[in-house]
Amino acid sequence: QVQLVESGGGLVQAGGSLRLSCAASGRTFSNFIMGWFRQAPGKEREFVSAISRSGTSTYYVDSVKGRFTISRDNAKNTVYLQMDSLKPEDTAVYYCAASRSTWGLRYYSRQYDYWGQGTQVTVSS
């Protein structure tokens, strides 16, 4: 079992920045691909970004490329999402998730085994 706890959400003006953190406890953190997803009101949950077990590979959905940066610290059992140049359309609840699956399936929420409770990000125009 893995417990994931997100933090760092909040209210920010368009163009601003936030840094989300996700602290993991339980099983060996470095065994998991880590991902960030988000869900806006009335919309389905969507993939945002993922990072490989070692941290050497990352991937982003097109809408956040160049603005968001995912990273992880396996010594601290934590994954981060640095969000810059935020836009109102980034407003959502952001979830971190852990996957035992393969890198090729990183986009699919059903491949993730453990989920955090979510943290709200609101970007005002």
C-alpha cells in the first residue's frame, strides 16, 4: 500500500506560479512511475505529466509543455509539479498517482494504482 498526500495548491492570478508536492509513504517510492492528473468542474480527469522511476524521463500533455515541470526526489519520497505561467484553464483539482505499470502506459489513469486526495488549484483572470 502507498499513501499519497498532495500539498501546495491555492489561488493564484494568471501568469503566476505554484509548486505542488506529493509525499509518499508505504512501499518503495522509487518502484513507481509517478503522475499528475487534474479534473476541472464538469470535465473528466485528464493526464498532465509523468516521471519515470529514476526521474530521467518525463512527459507532459501538450497544453502544459514549457510551463510545467515535473521532478522527483526519491530520497524524500516526494514528487513535485512546478507550474509557471498559469492560465485560468489550468484551474482544477490536481491529483498525484503512483503506477507499477510500464512507461509506455503512463498516460492512462487506469494504469495508476494509488491516488492522493487532490489539491485545488484556482487561477483567476
